[in-house]
Amino acid sequence: MKTLICIPTYNERESLPGVVARVRKSAPGVDILIIDDNSPDGTGELADQLSAEDPAIHVMHRAEKAGLGRAYLAGFEWAAEHGYSHVGEFDADGSHRPEQLPDLLKRAAANDNPDLVIGSRWVSGGEVVNWPKHREILSRFGNLYVKLWLNLPARDATAGFRVMRIEALQQLDLDAVEARGYFFQVDMTRAFDQAGMRIVEVPISFVERELGTSKMSSNIIVEAMLRTTKLGLRDRYTQLRGKFRR
């Protein structure tokens, strides 16, 4: 496996150095691509400093804040162009534990050759740390709704800690994936599922960030739920129309 871990950033100057150092220590065989959306707090310049000190760290500078999905899609394309076999997603805020990255990498390298490995909070052994109860309930309900409404095989379709096969990604129509907001992860999971790809989940601990400011809001979650509902209705309409045409 030749793996690139993509870490999108926007105003993550406080947390980025520690996260990168822990990833390099926990998984020294992987490379890192920091994708900065022109952070006004100097995150991009800090990323350049980290890259200058370590040849395994690369930086992509983007002109504006275009959203998490767009950043990841740019990272996937960069990984494919540079000959990586696998690409991963990882938060810059410390919510994902770098020490658990080897668990996902090991599962990605297993003999059954999964196409998408998700670090999941909601499978046996997974957990959230320092979350208020209302947020846990909202996430559990949201993921259950996504799983049932879109008929997905994952219990944590909104998770952003992932490892994917580049060859599998190249078979997907990524232009059709909704790249805006929180729904990106859901639509990526759905794209893998609809293409008949193998999706597996590995339990992780998701930790509430200690540094910086969270970008999650109730509006983002509501928007994702509305998009899930719309997509599910469209799928059901397509299925019904197909039955009537037979």
C-alpha cells in the first residue's frame, strides 16, 4: 500500500502541528497532503513550514474556502496523479485519533480488499468522547435515518475518518457526488454502495476538539438531513417509475 492521508484545513493553525506529528509517529509509512483553503490565520504558511521539514508532508493551496467536499475531491485527484494506491480522509482538529489510523490501514490491506474503510463511532467498540448527550443523540439518529432511508450498509455514513482504494474511486462518477457541506460523506458512501463496492467499518473513538473553533452547526446538520430526504425520495420515485414501465 502506498497511502496518502488528506487533511483539509481552514483556520487550524493551533491544532495542525500536533495532529500532523501524531500521524507521522503513528503511521510513519504514509504521506500527508495538507489542503488549505486560504486560511486567514496563517495555517497555509504553517503547513509550508511543516512540509519543508519533512518530505512526506505535501501542501495544496486553494484560492478560497470552497468546502470540505471540494477539498477532498482535489486531494483524491492529486493522490491518483502521484501514484498512490490508497487515499485517506482525516480531520485537522484532533477529533480523529492518529493512533487509530493503523487500524484502518490494516483493514484496508486485508485479503478481502475492501474499497472503503470507515472509522465508525456507531459500531461495537466505537465511541464518542466529551460530547454533550444531545449531540450524541442527534448523530446516532441522523446516521440511523441515513442508513434506513438510503438503504446504506454503513452505520456511520457521516464519518470523516476513512481510507479508500484509488482504483475504486476512479470507477465512481465523482462529478455527481454532492460536494457541499456535511452531506459529502453520505453521498460518497452512497456512491461506493451503488457501484457495488465493498464497504467495511472499524470502531474508533471520536474526541471533541480541544483547540480552535468547531465548524459544525445545527444548520449544517439540518441541511444534510434535508438532502438525505430529497435523495431518498428521488431514489424511490426512480424505482416506482421503473416498475410501471415494465
